[in-house]
Amino acid sequence: MSDVVLRSVVKRFGTTVAVDNVSLNIRSGELVAFLGPSGCGKTTTLRMIGGFVGVSEGRILVGGRDITQLPPSRRNMGFGFQNYALFPHMSVAANIAFGLEMRRMPKSEIQRKVNAALDRVRLRQFSERLPKQLSGGQQQRVALARALVIEPDVLLLDEPLSNLDANLRHEMKNEIREIQRTLGITTIFVTHDQDEALSISDRVVVMRKGRVEQDGTPNEVFDTPKSRFVAEFMGVTNLLPGRLEQGGRFRLASGDVVPVASGTKAGDDMIMAVRPERIELRDTPSGDDGSLKAEIELATYRGLMIDYRVRTSSGIALTARRPAPAVGGPEALPHGRQVGLSWQADAGVLVPAGEA
Ligand SMILES: Nc1ncnc2c1ncn2[C@@H]1O[C@H](COP(=O)(O)OP(=O)(O)OP(=O)(O)O)[C@@H](O)[C@H]1O
Ligand SMILES: [Mg+2]
């Protein structure tokens, strides 16, 4: 078993607290993404797990064993970085063999393992090339093969896809996921891209200012963000302040009343977070069906979707996302058009108002 446990881990650089009391349980075989904005402590946390950065406080355990004081070479972990970090003067095969040679493994066994690793990332025919003779995607696959060839207990990947173009990023992401699943290797994947985190991982750890803001499945962090920060990071653009009233109603600051899913506890000042794609726009405002009267201010095309900026007659600005009309179909809603808007009770997620 190679579950990874962080207990109250702190990292200080001088007076900067880069990682502030982080506790995590990463199960054996799980792929966990560390997600958050620049400077929130993702890389520092990963590097403490790898042993490249010492911890200021707290413990790190792998498979129940305390490794807090072990040097990187004794942690049996594989690494992949944004910039690949390949040895430029060594062939692909030599790059991959390096870690095994350090372990003084017999030549024939090294050969066999290197070939297997090359096959796994589909680079057998490139084994004698130098890194600079490969594309970015191929170099990243060499880096992955090099990380995996030592049969690590844990794979640590720090923004491995960020130097690749969009198509390649997608392909590599699937490749990493497939290899990770096949080998059942406990993996931590650092990214600041929420789509990447949501689509590749079993669990997402959203970090903010050195702390864990939310830790949950992709579904949980996407659908039920626990804070305004997570909601915004997950692309929720409509954040509506208000108060929860008796009888499961939410009164917006504008005075409008909207439904709330049952089971939500009454609290003081809250924010209702509503995803733009959950807002329904009716082309005609009917008024007494509970929908809010609003006017289209701006339509922004996003390929298959259109984002409408609308303003309610009570003065709230919202974004509603709708499929773009088919070619030859009806026109997009024009500026100034009166509409009715509403959303289902379960589309409005309440989070504490707190700091932004
Ligand atoms: N060696 C160091 N010395 C001093 N401060 C550091 C050092 N490494 C990181 N920091 C600080 O620690 C904080 C967290 O940095 P870290 O690199 O972990 O962020 P990150 O989440 O990986 O960001 P990014 O998405 O930009 O890579 C930042 O404020 C950073 O300036
Ligand atoms: Mg980083």
C-alpha cells in the first residue's frame, strides 16, 4: 500500500508561510489533483512530499511509514515536471535508464525495463535520439517513462502538460490517466487549470494561500463548492448576496426572492452561487410564473454557446449561458430584448459571504 498522508504540514520560507497546516489523506492508487492559483503552495507541497523541500512542521507518511526525514533518493517516488528536466546530452534510452543505473541494477535488466517503459509511452523507435530531436509531447513522454521505470510507489507530476498545445495536452492527459490506472500508482498531479483537474482526477484538492480550501471528488467541487473562492475558481460567475429566510427561500440583496434546495441551513449573510449554464432564459417575460424580469445587455459568442449578460429589473447583473442557435435557425437574442429568467432550486448553491 502506498497511501500518502500529510499531517498538519507547514512550510515557511523566512517569514512567508507557503504551506499553512495542510492535512491530507491520499489513498493508494488514487489520482489526486492539487488545484489553485499561482503561489497557493501546490509545488511546495509536492516538493515536500518528494523530499526536495524540508518541512517546517508536521509529518508525511507513505504506506504508514514516516518519511518526513528521508532524502528523496530513499522515498521511491517518480517525478515529472513542466520543463521535462531531461538530460540534454543523453539519448532517450539513457535518460530513462539513469535512475536504474543509480540503483546499480544489472545491465540486462535495465535494458528490459527501459524497453518496456519505451513501449508504454510509444517511443521505442526514438530510443537513440537526443531530447532536442523530439517534440514537446514526446519529451514529456520520455520524462514520464523515466519517472515510471523505477516502479515508484508514488508519482508526482508538477504541471506536466502546461508546455504543450491544446490538442497534445488533451492526448497526454488521457495517456497519463490510462497508464496511472493500469499501474494503479498513487499519483499527485499539480495544475492551475480546473478543467484539467476535473477531468483527470479521482479527487481534487483546491488550495488557496497555502491552505486546503476544499477536498472532494471532481463532482463535489464542481457542483457544491464550499466557498465563494472555490465557486469562482470553478467558473461560477453569478454570485448573489442575500439572506436565507424561513420556508426555504432566499432573499437577494435586490429584494427578489428565489428558491433554495431543501436541507440548506438558515444562516446570516450568504452568497448564492449559480452557474451560468443553469440559468434558464425565457424569450418572453411572463411575469407571474416566479421568473425574474430582465433585459439582454450583451451577447458574447463562445463557439457552441452564447453568454448573455442580462440585468434584472431589480438591478442585478447575471450571466446566462445558452446553446448558440443552429445555422439557419433563430437569431441570438438581441440587445434590449425583455426576457424572463429563473433557475431550479438545486442550481443555487449557498456559500458563506466571507472574504472574496
Ligand atoms: N525557495 C523559496 N523561497 C522563498 N519563497 C518561496 C520559495 N518557493 C516558494 N516560495 C513561495 O511560496 C509560495 C508558494 O509557492 P509555490 O511555488 O508552492 O506556489 P504554486 O502554487 O506552485 O504556484 P504556481 O502555480 O505559480 O507554480 C509563494 O508565495 C512563493 O513565492
Ligand atoms: Mg508551482
